[in-house]
Amino acid sequence: GTDDRDAERKYLAAWDAAVRTTLAAGATMSHHHGVGRLRAPYLADELGPGGTEMLRRIKAALDPHAILNPGVLLP
């Protein structure tokens, strides 16, 4: 219901603030569970352009047909 949507909105706003603060402090947003879908929008901010490009190249080499989680971490 409405309460659930409001709670989710507040949760996501808190999550966003926490991740942005973490990255601004120079720390990593990831943990032993990996990046995942929830942190994916912040991946480029953490890695920077060079790191993102390197990850794209690794992904292309290991998954040339883009069949493994297409568009999940790297749009």
C-alpha cells in the first residue's frame, strides 16, 4: 500500500545518501557480496572512466555475446 511505497522511498533515499557519502570519503561501496543491482548505478562513480572502461573490456572478453546479465552493471 501507500505506507510500503513511502517506506521504500525513504529507504532508497537513505541508501543513496549513504553510498554517496561513502564514495565522497574515498571508500568503496562494495562488500564481499559484490556490487549487485542496487549499487550498480554508482559503479561508474567508484571506478572512474578508466576503471569502467577496463571493466567493459574484461566483460567483452569473457562474455563476447553479452548473454550473462546483459546491461545489469554496465549499461
